[in-house]
Amino acid sequence: MADSSPTVGELFKAKVVTHDDLNALVDAVLGGRMEQRAELGEGYTLDVAAAVKANAFATAVLRDKTNTTGARRTAVRTAILLARAQKA
């Protein structure tokens, strides 16, 4: 991970972010409890609300109330994995 701002997916592959961490972020978004900055690990943070809002697909899926919970979870999870984490 030479990049100073890796994606959350890269941090996940490197085992800096766990399944539990990722699930907690997704649950927070779907529960309307998005923190301004989420602590990830090894000194990385993520603005979860900005990450989801920046992803057009996730925003569209969340806006459409007819989508299933599974579709909503997958869209949010993907948006988080694609987002760039910042070094704290």
C-alpha cells in the first residue's frame, strides 16, 4: 500500500479493515447514524456520509424506497469499499 490514501477495499484486503468494521459502517449508514469521520485502523479515517453521497449508484439505490434491504446494503458496502481513506 504505497498510496497515502488507499481505498477502503485495499485496506480490507490488507486486513486493516475487518468484516465487522465494514458491516458496522454499512449498518450505521442504513440506520441513519453516519458519523462525520469513522476510524478505520492503522491511523486511517473515512467520511462515510461523503463516501456514500459521492457514489451515484448508492445514492440512487438509497433514494428508491422500493429497493430491497439487500440491494441497499450492497450499494452502501460497494460505495464504502471504493472510497479513499485518509491518513489521520
